[in-house]
Amino acid sequence: GPCTECSCSSGKEPDKDPSHTKKKENGDRLCVPKIFFGTRTHKQITQISRELKRTVYSCVPMTILSSRDYTCIHPVVSNSSNRNEMCVELLEGKQGKSCSYYHGVHKLSEHHALQSASRLYQAWDIEDLVSLGRKLRACPYFAARELMLGADIVFCPYNYLLDPQIRESMDIKLKDQVVILDEAHNIEDCARESVSYGVTESQLRAAREELDFMVNNNIRQMHHEPLRAVCCSLI
């Protein structure tokens, strides 16, 4: 797994104890890179984790990053059309409610079936994680993210690696890691999608109205006037 003590990851000076000098010298070598395995769809991750189960590497620590659409088990949030926002609101606790599944996340991430030290451990897919999460009443979405810390291989859809916003929100750091892209000829389309954004005409009209209001009321006119011009030209 990734090292927790070597100087290259913590940024702290190791103890002066002579037994630690070797760690310092070989610090870089102790930091085993993670393998990030990107696929085009979630469905392909299931196929690949099945293949992994059949190899001698079945007990390598792993995780699968996927969206709340696949991993949320909260009875209300999982049936909502905007799971991300509802989840964040619940966790912020503004309505006085919280998510008991989130608070039980450690029950899932520390479960022996997901720990490679246990002989029962085997490569798993999203369905395995979700059904175990339901059994333990613990959140699979956040458990998968927690498991990334100790994972040697991380499976995820391409856009988790290509889209800077998703990378940041998922805390994915690719420096010095190994990245494998399955069916890489699809990368161009995915890269285009991750920096493209679609807007409807009604959204543009609503934006123009708001910008009209800002400009007419002298609210940061310098910033709002060019934006209004862009909206008008697009409409």
C-alpha cells in the first residue's frame, strides 16, 4: 500500500533515530505508486473487476470511484433527481437532519471483506460494495473514497481522471502515479465533454434578464456589461 511514514509523502522530517535513516534514504522507493485504471463507462468497471477476481492479483487492495447515482443508498436522496445537492445539504445539516449512512461509513471501509489482509478478501465491484453497504447501513460512496487511501489500484470512469473539477472534488492526485486508460481511442470525446457545457435558450434569456437588472442598477457594471453582451450575441 502507499507509505504513511516516508519523508516524500508526509513532508515532515523523519525522526533522528538511526533506524529511520534507511527509510529516509530509500524514501522514494517505499512510496509505491497507485494504478489509476480509467474506463469509458461504469459497466466496464464491473467487467474488469470480474477479470481481476480471476487473477492472482485478486487480493490487491482496490477501490472503485463512481457517482452517487450508483452508490447512494439513502432512501430519500437515492430517489431524488439531484442526488449530489441533496447529499451535500444533508451532510451540512442545515435542515437539522443528517445522514446516518454517512456516519456509519467506517463500518463499511473497515469491513474485513474489503480488507486485503483478510483471507476472505477478493476483488469486488460496485454491486458488491452497495449490497454490503445496505447490510451494514453504511455509505458506499464515501467508503469507496476512503478506501482510495490504501488502494494499490483505483478503478474509475475516464472523466474522474480528465475533468479537473472531479479530480479536485474526489481528491485524486495523479503526480507520480500510474494511469491506464482502457479503450483510449475514446479519450478525445471524453476530454471534449469534460470541458464543454450545454445551455438552453431559456437559461440564456434568464441570464440576460438578471444581467440587465445588474447593469441598470449600477451593480458592478464593468463586469456585468461584457457578460450581457455575450448573452445577447449567443441568443
